[in-house]
Amino acid sequence: MAAETIFALASGAGVAGVAVVRVSGPRAREALERLCGDVPPARMAVLRTIADPRSGQKIDSGLILFFPGPASFTGEDVAELQVHGSRAVVRDLLRCLGDIPGLRAAQAGEFTERAFRNGRMDLLDVEALGDLLAAETLMQARFAHETQGRLRQAAQSWRGRVLELRALTEAYIDFADEDDIARSGGETADGTAQNLVDELKQTIASFERAEKVRRGFRVAILGAPNAGKSSLLNVLARRDVAIVSEQAGTTRDVIEVHLELDGYPVILFDTAGIRETEDAVEREGIRRARERAADSDLRLWLSSIDEPYVAAVADCIVVRTKRDLIDSHPLRPNMGLAISARTGDGIEELMSFLIGEAGKAMSLGKDVVVGHERQRGVLILACEALYRFLAAPEDALEIRSEELRQAEIALEALIGRIGFEDVLGEIFSRFCIGK
């Protein structure tokens, strides 16, 4: 059965200078002929009048392009129409495409899924593209661009070494009666397998750092009521996000703000003031504050400079607030960070500290990293198979060969050559329509 032809708005919704509509499938050429009267030369942008095929009424004038398959994003014939970004124009164009027999609106991620199924992308490409589309900071975009290439190269190397081990192990089956050959070969294979295990374990351990890049470095702002938590949040966010009041217990729930600090994705959580209270709603806010603190990468404990000195709070960095009161409450030596949300004193030092902590937590360097639970899971399967290979007796060559085959299957699944059907729905459901 021939694939259906799909279409979607590929650019952002709303009023814009230009809107891009894509069509992919066997009827993409026909769609252009019906709307524009002809099909331009491959990969050449031409200006055409776009009209309703039924009424002949002009929709717009715009650039059209045609990409014959398989040399296209999806591997199919692809048409692209670039029109003015008017809601009315886009709505009318999509309606006309839907009226053409054999065309239907695309589902989320369907263009990318076709590219994958037609061999234009592998699963690492797909996951990297999803990360790029979701990127909110420069570091997240670089992560999406760079990491999948390193992981693919490493996966190909790992798979090649496993194949060599399989070939050696299966060759030894033919020489099972030659003890010296089998023993020396087994020792060499064990050393190679152990090196593979060590590399895989190091890559698996990178998941936590990579996950912080993808989701952001989480910072919980904690402290007693009126310690200046909401004021600090507003200063760092550079807008009034939280209500600031002298009345204790104003913040009842966790307020979340996403920032980009020197390219790093940082998420700040303003929490309810922690104290003993009989108010049921405030108690719930305090419970949520403690829960968020436990889930954060860094915890700041704010304490007003006019309050008794706080030397340390477990698992927290103490930050003295209301630094503008320093004349009547002087700083002690080595007191650490001290800020004033009112005057801005100490804010730059605090931001530098946050950037430094985020950088340490997210440092990836040139390491091979895994940024998705699926990738981590298949590497764990490969590692477990190699552990079983090493644990098997040296003379159990058939068992050792089978464990190497299982490791190979796991590494194939990493790239997406096999065993991918059960994860496709979850992967592509996160994509936007038109991609």
C-alpha cells in the first residue's frame, strides 16, 4: 500500500512575515500542480501564484520548492510552500490541501518518523533533533548538535569490537581440543570485554550530567518567612514573578522560573517559608518546599542579615540577605555570600556562583554521553551481556558466543537498526506537528 501524502504548517503558529507549509508523499507533485499550475525544477525556489484548485481564487503569491525523493528530508517527494504568515492565508492554504484527494494533515512528528523509516535518519539523529527543537539555551542546542555524533561513533566502535570477539570465540569452538590456543584466546577476549565494560559503564554514568543539560540545573531557594526569597527570585528573573510582602507566609506554593545564565539552563524554585505553623495550606506549601529541595541540584538557604548568624544548614549554601543593612549588622569574616535585592549588592557574585555550580554539574567536555533513558537502557543491556560473557566458564564457548550476540543486539538497538518499534510512539509524540 502506497504511503499517504501528509501536509502541515512547518513554521510557528501566529502572525509572521513568512509561513512554511510542507507536503510529503507520492502526491506532493500533484499538490503543487493543482495549487500553482506546475512544478519547479528540483530544489529551486520560484515565485508562483497559489490558488484554490476548485474556485481558482488566489490564496497568495509565494515561493515554492520541490524535493524529489529519496534526496529529501523524509526520503519521499516533498513540496514546500513559503507564503505570507497571515492566519487567513495559512488557514486557506491548509484547507485547500485537505480538499485534494489522498492528502491529510500530518500528526506530531510524522515527517521525522518518515525520514527515520526511509533511512534518512537513525534513532540518535531523531532524538538529537527532538532535543534541538526543545532547546531553550545555547548549551542545550550545542548538546543536541554535538553529542549524538560522538555517541554514534562510539557505538560503531563498540559494535565492531563485539563482532571481533564473536568471531574469535566462534573460531575457538573449532579448536576446543587445543587447550593452549583456547586458553590464550580466552584471556585476550576477556581483556577486550573488560575494557568494553569499563567504557560502557563510564558512558552510562554520564546520563545524570546529560540529563541536567536537557532539563536544566535546579536551584531551590529556601529559608524562613520574610528571608527575601521572592525578592531574590524577582531580581534574578528581572521581572515580578513572585508576590513580595512583609506578611509572613505569602508564598504558599512553589514558583518555577527558567533562566539562561551564561548559556546554562537554570531553573529557580521559590518556596514557602519554612517554619512551624498551624495553617493547613501553609503546611502543604512547606511540605512541597521540602520535596522540591530534595529534588534540586543546589539549595540556597536565605537568612536575613538582621537575624542571628547561620553558620551552616545541611546540604545548603547559606546566603545572607538584606545586605543594605550592613551598617547596623556588619558581616563576619568568611560569612560567604551576602546580597541585597533592594540595591543589587552581591547579586553579580551570586550569579557567578550559580554559573560556576551549573558548569561543574553539566560539564561534558569531549566525553561520550547518553542523554536519554532509552539510550542508557540499551547500554545497560549490552553491559550486562558482557558481564555474563566474562562470568561464563572459558570452555563454555557457545554460551559466551550467545552473550556476545546479545551485546551486539543491544548496540544495534542504540542506533535503531533493530528493536525500535516499541519506543517510536513515545519518541515521536514529543515532536511538534510539521516536523
